[in-house]
Amino acid sequence: MSGIRHLAAFADLGAEQAARVLGLAHDYKRHGAPALLANKTMGLLFADPSLRTRTSMDQACFRLGGRALGLDVGAGTWKLEVEDGIRMDGDKPEHVREAAPVLSQYVDGIGVRAFSRSGTVDEEDADAVLQAFKHHATVPVLNLESAREHPCQGMADMLTIEEEFGGCRGIKVALSWAPHIKRLPRAVPNSVLLSAAAMGCEVTVAAPVGYELSPGVIAQAEQLAAASGGRVVQTNQQTDALDGCQVLYAKAWGATADSAPPDDPALAEWMPRLSHFDRADPAAVFMHCLPVRRDVEIAAEVLDSRRSRVVSQAGNRLYVQMALLAWLFEQ
Ligand code: CP
């Protein structure tokens, strides 16, 4: 439906509005916010677990004078089918074609968390669940982490960089792959890259061969960087990214190919330790979206060091989401 704002992906926001939202977030953090959501309810659909997103969204609605209604998909609500043309004889008794417009009659906006199920680039790029909600809902839809993107996280990360350095423009960000025992989705690194490129950061994406981010996301980030005066570089050498970086943002994500490459013990060296900062800017900080597996994905010595911003970064989710809600419901 035309005229309704959605934030299913960064492209729905764009660089100019993202900068506005960051300004609002700074303001709300310093001075509080008006009751912009008075008499409004956000329905928050979670198909996957969450600590930060769930709590900070609930609190963001409350601080804006509204309320949040949390719903666990498949655990208290019906499992949801999003595929069109399918005979629904499996374990999903409700289709998004009904669920989204029905919910739209009860709530004023719908937040959706639904990770990639397969971990494939094709599934991530299609981002079927968010796109289906965007298509069938008649109220604003907000991405709470989908197969392709986690815009609330990417925007909170830019707020954190702005607070640390006084702005994002020209800040050297090393966005590094990190090891993990599971094949994690690429939504967070995708959103960090898109937001940072749009805000003018110089981002070096470092990932081992076979773990590169999707060409579609890289191309979108390059376009955003070209417009913002930022830069996007890719490398398979982590040390290239660490050289002179002001932010080391490390995150695990899965292999690019559908079948993961065989385990390579050398990849454990990608887990950031304090020694990874030897080549960084002396004032460099460490960022991660959380949750994090200590001494698997990131060394505990980094998380516990003066460089770590992971806790304040998570705190900024609240203010950015208040600002995103304000933007979403702006008349
Ligand atoms: N970073 C983040 O989205 O955390 P949760 O998965 O706990 O919401």
C-alpha cells in the first residue's frame, strides 16, 4: 500500500533519512523523546530468539508512549507459511497472506524477526518473510533481523561510531569474519556494511576465501559509498583490514557456498585477540553485535578490555529504535 513507510531493508530508509534518524537518536538519548506512539501498539513477531532486540523494542515503544505486543511465531501463535502457491499440508497452518492483514487491523505497526533457514545467499537476498509482510501488511513493517539484514543493529552501530569519533565520515572500519561452531547468517555484517558505507566510513571487509559477503550486498554498499564519499574494499587477508583501523568490528558468518568448505584450523587465527590491535590505530575500539561466544568467536581478553564497546553498542539499540519508530510513523 502506497504512503506507508516500512523498514524491511536499509534501502527503505536511504542514506539521507538514515542520517536524520541518527540525529534524532542522539537527541532522544540526551533529552528523552515526546510521546510519539501514544495510543499506538507495535506487534513484534519473533520467529527466532532475542535478548537485545526484544527488550529494547519493547522499551522503545514504552518510552515513546506506546506499547509493544510480543508474539512468538509457532509458540503461542501459529507457524507461518510465506511461500506462495504452496499446498499447506505441512506444519504451518497460517499463511502470511492472511496473518499480515489480520494483524494490521489490531496493531499500528509490525516488527518481524525471521532469520535465514538455509544460510544460502539466494535465501538471504530474496528475504522472503520481510518482503511478504511488507507486501501484505497495511501498517508499517519494521525488520527486527531478517535473512538479509538487521537494520536496527547497523544503525545502532553507526550511533556508537558517531559517539566515539564525533562522526562516521572517513572512519576506518575493519569488518572482519570470525570463527564459530555454527554457520551463522550474514544479516548483521550486511547491515553494518550498508550503514557504514552510507554514512561515509572507509570499510574493509575481511573474510577467508569462501566466506565473502554476497555480491549483491557488496555492490549496494559500493553504490552507497560512492554517494557518501566512503569506501568499500574486500580482502581475504585479515591483516590488510587491521592496518590502521579505528574500529575492529568482528562477527561470525557462514560460508558463501551452500556446502561449507572443509574446516581449516588456520581459520581459528581469525578470532580477534588483543594482539590483533597491534597494527590498528592506537585509539581503535572493538565492536560486536552480541550475543558472542567467548574464546570461540572473540577472545575474552578483547571483550574485557578497554577497547570493547559491545555493551554501550547494545545500549544504543534503544535510542536508534526510538528514532526509527519516530521515522516510521512520521506523518
Ligand atoms: N544483536 C541482537 O540483535 O541481539 P539479539 O539477538 O539478542 O536481539
